Amino acid sequence: MFISDNLSVNEEGHLTVSGADTVELAEKYGTPLYVMDENLLRENCRSFKSSIDKYYGGNGLVCFASKAFCCKAMCRLALEEGIGLDVASIGELYTALSVGFSPEKLCFHGNNKTDEEIRYALESRIGHIVVDNVYELNRLNELAEESGIVANIMYRIKPGIDAHTHSFIMTGQIDSKFGFALETGEAYEAVKKALSLKNIRLVGLHCHIGSQIFDIDPFVKAAEVMLDFIAKIKDELGYETEQLDLGGGFGIRYTDEDNPVGYDKYMERVSARVKEICREKNLKQPFILIEPGRSIAGPAGLTLYKAGGKKTIPNIRTYVSIDGGMGDNPRYALYQSKYDAVVANKAGLERTETITLAGKCCETGDLIGEGMKIQPVEVGDIIAVLATGAYNYSMSSNYNRIPKPAVVFVNGDSSRVVVKRETLEDIVRNDVE
Ligand SMILES: *Cc1c(COP(=O)(O)O)cnc(C)c1O
């Protein structure tokens, strides 16, 4: 009936998440409200983790891509689940360290890390830094020298696989701002360079081929391309890297049109192929990292809004306006991402209306979805937009000076605020005059 098994309808006809009544949550905490199912977050961490245990002898690490959903409570949850974190800015790194995250389980990404970020990462003794380009490599070497540290690094490699859609293509020269190209020899030269630098230790190679990918083939192909490169480095330079990071990008269900595969299927296929290639090419089996972001946080979240207006434009469409919008969920405005919405207080009814769900910001493009099939809506109803756990709170802004919603974790009957709703004072807190 709903896109995710943790959602249901209770006797009052209200939508429930992890057994909690969403209408009661909206009354208790106000709207708009981000709601995260804590059990599902944990379950998702565990299924990736156990897939490495089951198919790859535990010789790897899940690093949650914190940009998908970063706050102290999430970092703490990842810590408790024994997984690592991928951070891509000083703010994400700070958040992780502020809950006592084990620094060796952190990796730092980004295509333009500042000196401040590099110094902070080095001083915090994080596991490794994923280096994006030679400028960064040289700068990192200098800053590591200053701090008297040898920096563990990986290289971000462009494996020449484009998997942004339901299928994938191998491109000759992939056009991306991230990483080193393989086919031009850029990556190979960079490896030589890293091996010559005193304060750098190359521990592995990294790639990340896209996001919301449903097909397993591109991941297998990426592993093949990366292992070929590892073998080339070993043969020609006599150096064998120990780790292989295959990134994230595993697809989730936003609407009925999406059919994700089970999370353990990736490691099942990838592990088998990695083991095979390592045998053929006489390589050690690398320690494998994966970086799921969306697939851990996305399905666990939903956003509750209150409907404040309804406008039917004859023969065109019906707009329903909510008390949030692109400030708390910019994904439709950014990429026309599709979402499913439910009238939370009438969740048991049939979806007889087709609406455009509009936000309250001063932008025509401030929509959450168009052509959405939904139960009959009236002003005052609570609307739940589903699968908003990733790239919503983390992408939120204060456009129109709208305070950001609170984030609540639910766990069966209990719920708690993990991020407070912003106040009007918060809105002006940095205005100095
Ligand atoms: C964004 C990102 C991820 C996570 O991607 P998802 O699609 O959310 O799984 C992982 N690794 C890197 C380097 C990323 O930039």
C-alpha cells in the first residue's frame, strides 16, 4: 500500500511510521517536521555491514556518506552501529568528531579542500583523505610536513563509467569535476608522484560512479576497472595498494516506479568478481569500502506538512500549498525528483485526487511534486511526503528566512527531538547590525 514496509495505517486511518501515528507527531512537534525511523536507519546500516561480512569475510568497511543526512544523532547512530563516515567538509567532520567518532573510521572527500580543512583533518588523525587533484596532493604533502604527519590518502579515480540513469555507459573521457582520469594517464602519473612524496602514504583508490543507481553491473564494471589499475600499478611500479573504495549510489524507492534491489546484492556480486580478478591477476584481496548515503537515510525519513491552501485552476491543475517547500526539500526544484505524498490523517482512503504540491517560497519552481496521486485533500490536513530522509535536511536552507524544521527520531512508540526547530532568534543570530 505504501512505498516502504515501515509505513502503515492505524484504526483512526492515520499514517504510521514504525508504529507511531504521524498525525500525533505533527500535533506534538509542529509542522513542517522531519521524521526519521531510527530502527530503519539501523537496519539499513546493518544490512550493508552484514553484506561485507557475509560475502567478503568482513574485510571491508561501510562508510555512511554523511552529506545525505548529517547531525550529531546520526553520527552517533553510525558510531553505535560500528560503521565509518565519509565527510566532505569541515562542518561534517566537526559534527562527527563532536560525538566522539573514531577518527580512523573517517574519510574526507571533496574536490577543493581548504588549508583549514586539511589541517583539521590531519590534526584529528582521520583514517584517510581522498585526494582529488595534484594541487591538493602537493598542498597536503606540505601541510603534513608542517604537522610532522604522514597523511594516508586514496585517490579519487574517474573510472569512465557513467551510471546516472537506470543503465550505464562507458565513456572515453568522462566529463566530471571530480578526480583523476584513467585513460589520459593522469591517474597513473599521480600515483607515481604520490609514491615519491615523503609525507604521503597511498593506501588505496576510490571511485564513486553516481547516485540512485538500480543496476548492479556498473558497480561490478567499476570494480573491474579499478582492479585493472591496481594490477598495472603493481606490475609497473612495484606498489600494491591495500584498499579499494567503491563509493555509494545505491538506488532507493521514491515512488512505485523505482525498484531497488536488496542492499546485500551489491556486495554479493562485487565480492565474487573482486575475488575472481584477484586470483587471475595474483593480487591481494583489497580491503573494500562502500559509501552508501541515500540508501541508508532516504527510506527512513518522511516530512510532515500542513496544507494551508488549495487552488483549482480549471482544466489545468490543482495546487495544494504546504507550510514548507524548497527550503526544507529543494530536490524537486533542483532535479525534478519524484516523491510520493499521503494525506496522513486520511491515509486509509483511496487516492482520488491529482495535485501539484507547492511550497510557500517566493519561487514559481518551489514545488515538491506535480501530478501527484493523493487522497482527497482539504486545508488543515497533514501531508506526509515520503522517503525524504536523505538530501532534505542536509540540503535545507533559510530561503525567505523560514526557520528550518525540527528532526525527530521515532522508535516504535517513543519519539524524541534530535535537532531543534529553528527559532526566529536563530534567524537573526549572525546579523551584526
Ligand atoms: C554523494 C557521495 C556518496 C553517497 O552517494 P549516495 O547516492 O547517497 O549513496 C558516496 N561517496 C561519495 C564520494 C559521494 O560524493
